[in-house]
Amino acid sequence: MNQSTRLTTVDLPTLLANLHRSSIGFDRMFDILNHSSAARQSTGNYPPYDIVKYNELCYAIHIAVAGFKEDELDITVEGNVLKIVGNQVNREEQEYLFQGISARSFERTFNLAEHVVVKSAKCENGMLVINLEVEVPEELKPRRIEIKTAKQINYDAVGHSGGGNAN
């Protein structure tokens, strides 16, 4: 009989512990999963954000930062972690009849895949837009291999230093 098991995020630590015991070389991936799970629980959904995929190489993160000035936002990349910190300073004390716009500080982190770089960031109309791009190094890009003739292979096998007879 085929039974399916449904996992929830509550089961994630158990799942990771089981995978960690039988996997070698995946330490970074396990750290990312553990960190993401803990960060999601501690920061909640503030500030709200979207991740947009334009194509296979270009992405953007849109973060709602209404009420924050550009100098109150800090964006850093360390290793493969993008960190955005918002800290409102000199907020005037006012009497609010209703306060629906959050004014709290925040820290949001994103794990970036290998070769993903931050290209630019702009703050416009209450949205912080961070543009990302995958930059694959030349040595990792697909390359075409020339098919040689039998004569070329024999010539290469002997070695061609350029100083021998061509006869």
C-alpha cells in the first residue's frame, strides 16, 4: 500500500536532521534552510515584498518601504547574503487618531544563489527596488568544441611547436 506523508514547516528541523546525517557537502544548503525558517518566524511579514523574475538571468526584489527615506535604508551584500535594514530616525512625536502605516525598523535578508549579483537599487514611490542579475563566469558557460579531421589529430598528437618542417 502506498502511503503519502504530508510535511509541514514544523517538520523541517526533523527532516533536515535526517538529511544531514546522510548527506555530505550540503552544509551551506542546510544552513540556509535553517536560517530561512528561523528568520521567517522572527520577522513575520514586515515589510511586505515581492520577488520578480524577468527572465532566466534577471530578477528584482520589490520591498514596500513607505515612510522611509533613502538615508534610512541600508543595503549590504556579504558572501551570498543580501541584507536590507530600515531604521527610521528622528521620527516626530505626533498624536495619532489612527496609525496604520508602520514606522518600525526592520531587517530583511535574502540568500543569493552563486553568481547572483546586485546590479542596482532605487527607492521610488514608497518601493525599494533591488535589481539582481546572474553573471555566469566565462569558464562555466557552454562552449563549442571543434571537431578535428584525422590529419589534424595526428598533427596535434605529434605536437606542433611551430618550428618543424611542414614537408
